[in-house]
Amino acid sequence: MKKINVLFIFIIFLFVLSCSNTNKKDKGISIYINTGPEPNTIDPSINVTSDAVFYLIHTFEGLVEKDMNGKLSPAVAESWEISDDGLTYTFKLRTNAKWTDGKPVTANDFVYSWQRVVDPATGSQYGYQHEPVKNAKAITAGEMPKENLGIKAIDDYTLEVTLEAPTAYFLELLSFPTFYPLRKDIIEQYGDKWTLNADTYIGNGAFKLIERNRDESLVMVKNTNYWNIENIVPDKITFVLMENETASVAGVKAGTLHFARSFPRQDIQTLQKEGLIVIKPRISSYYYCLNLTNDILKDVRVRRALSLAIDRNYIVEQVTMGGEKPAGALVPYGVSDYEGDFRENGGEYIDITKEGYAKNVEEAKRLMAEAGYPNGEGFPVMEFKADPGIHVKIFEAVQQMWKENLGIDVTLTQEEWAVFLQTRYDRNITMARGGWNGDFDDPINFLTLCISYSPNNYSVYSNKAYDDMINQVMLSGDQKFRMETMHKAEDLLMKEEAIIPIYYYTEPLLVSPKLKDVYYDSLGFHRFHKCYLE
């Protein structure tokens, strides 16, 4: 009964929104999108979730952005120059870039924002992304003041950035939200509450937030002060905040919702036949985190056994059912190597074939017995934590595999999305589901997750040799050396079973056939700037 009531209320909510828009004199294009529930934050400096990125990329804009072909193009910066040694970038900002309140976007807005991200007081989990910038790492470690960051405003419309070392992917980094500009006056006046009200949520992107309805919706309209407004198609975007899979399907079928990331996976084949599912490639990995400070999980034999006992083919074929690939490593397919694809060149570290699974199980049993737990005897009941939805269904399958193959019991604790994020961040886990969506096309984006000081290192993995290799990569402009070193680093990471890889993502999406010209991004940052309804 509760689910029926939620579904009914949701459909009525969308119907009222739709009618209110239709009754306006200006019958512009209005689309309804569902990417997730109430976000933990919509602060570009602090956000760590892929669902909230959707809100950020529509309300803010960086120095560069991706065009409809996925190529980097000028945004707030209309041009730039790179010094011969690759260390200094000089950006010329366009003079007609403005905030939603009409004030000009200046170089100082970028200086303030970037310094805020690396400031330890901000607590940004993405502060490490700025490490290519001069002194960023020392600042995040608390060894230097934020003012020492290698960024300065030459004048209102000239920004100079100095790097630690030539960084091949630096321009691509700049399209990510942690590099967006922010308004110092707004944040200093309203503090942490600046994102909680549409009137104080001042952005510089294509859309302006006009309603902030907690646990219901984020409503945006075209930003009339946006420099490129003539190329923006939708007049209004309503991001519906929910995680009700059944309601998503009902909304798309009823025409009151046009796009959703969540739907019942068991219905995927039926929905595909109805023309409501599109499956897009995704540079992303799904894995399990094991707390390596746990006395039992410190033993690499136990971690290896847990990994080998998982039938990854069953999971992607019978549980997720979205064309995912079984994973035997961390870095996914689609990430560039010095030549070719990093994953194709590196291969898998586990036999992920169907034929190899029986041998994997035999080896897992042998390792558990060698570690002192034959048939699971003496192994304590452990706790696994996850947020609701597909993650629970995946774990239930793994839970059964561990029970049947190893004779061990693992219990499940479910936590709501925002709570779960904080739980992992606090390392309050024994085992938990993890995953990483690529932010840019370079293996370093995934391999930095496991450096000892990374806030995203939920397994609490610590190895000086690994840290040293990653730091060498961060400070080198030699692409061949970088890639060779990152393969060695991943070799070490997987040999020590720092994480348990499960599968490489695809992204099945629930999309109305009426919605046209979505920009589908392999990093998952889909844009609706050009969308219209047929």
C-alpha cells in the first residue's frame, strides 16, 4: 500500500507541474528528468556523487566544456595559451560571461573557487584533483596556505595557472565541477546554506535554479544572462528527486517524465522491447571495498578467496542485465593508454570466463583453508553495507555465493544514500559496495583512489611503493613513462587485492521516445542543453 501511495502522489505531482507549465502564455519546451533522490549537496566544491553532477553542469560552467561531439570547446575561457614547457596556462576569459544575477564572471571567481577546493577546512573529497596545479598537494596536506596555489588573476579577464609538471589531461580536468568558478560574496554571506535556497544559488551556467523543493524537485529555467543562450533549447528543466523505480517507469509511460536513471532491472528486456531503454557505454567500475585494518581481512589470502568465489558472469547476466562486462581489474575499458586501450593492454587479473569459474572456486576454498578457515569454520559473521536498489540485489547474489562456496555468513545493512556516503567516508565499514565513474580520460583518475591519503580510499589501503609510483606519474609529462608506471601500479594493487572488482559499467537509461538530442557522455555527464520533445 505504501508503494502505491508514493507512486500516486508522484504522478499527481508531475501532472500538476505539467499543467502549471502548460497554462503559461509562453508554452516553451519543458522537460522532466530523474537522476536520483535528494542530493547530499549541490556545492560544486564538495559534491562527490554522479547524480548531483547533473544539476551542477546545467547551472555552472567552467573554463572549457564539451560540445555535442564530446570534444573540448571554449566556455568561460574564449581562448588560452600554453607555455613551451607545458607548465603555464594563460586563459582569456570572455567579457560577456555573467552570473545569474547579471554580475560579470571574472578571473578572481576562479581563484577563489580553486583555493576553496584545496583548503583543508573545506573538506573537499575532490581536492586531490587539483594536484597538477602548483602547490595544491602541499596545501591540501596543510603544509602551505591556500594563497600559494598556482593560480592568479592577471586582470579581470586573464587567468594564469602554473602546474607542478606538464599534465596531458589538464584541459579535460577543467570541465569537471570542482574547477567551476564560485561567488565569494555569496558563500561568505550565506555560508553552508548558500545551496539551500534558489535565491542564493547563484551560478553562471545555461540554466538558473528557480525552485529548491527538498526531496521533491529542482526547477531550472534558461539563464537569460548566459553568454550562449541562443544555443540553449529547453526553456525549463525540472529535476524530480526520487529513487522509486516503479514511479520512474510509470512517469515515462504517462509522458510526465522524460528521462530516468533508475528502473526495475528485472524489467529491462520488456522495457527495451517497448523502446524505453537506451544503453550507453560508461567509463566506470563497480567493486567492493574491504577494510584492510580488520584483523581477518588483513590476510591477502582471505581477500583473494572472497574475490575468486564471486561469479561475475551470473551477476551481469542475471542481476544487472545491462550489458556490463565482468571485471578483473580496477581501470575500466574506454580509458586511453599510450597506445590503444589501457584495459585491453593490461588484461584482467582474475579469470573472468565462465569456464574458469569452477577453478576460481577451488582456489578460493584452498586459500581459505590455508588461512585457517576450512569450509568457513571459525570465520566470523561480517557486515556488508550498501545503499538500497540494485546494490542490494547484487550483494544478495554474492552473499549466497560466499555461503555456498566458502561456508561463511555475511549480513547486510542498508543505509540511505546520504548516510551511506558519510559512512564510507568515515571508514565505518567492514565491507561495502564501491564504484567509480570516470571524471576524465586517464587511468590516473582511477588509480589515485587507492593512494594512502585519498579520501576515496575506503579500503584503507596503504602501500608506500604504490604511493610513490602514483606520485611519479602525477609529476611526469612523459606519457609513455606514465602509462608504463600505471600498469605497474595496478599490478601491485590487484596483487594485494586492495579492492574486489565486480564489473565494468554500461549505463542503461529509461528515456521517453519523445526526448531528442540528449548529449550522452561516456563519463555519465549527460546534458540536456539541446533537448526538445518530438
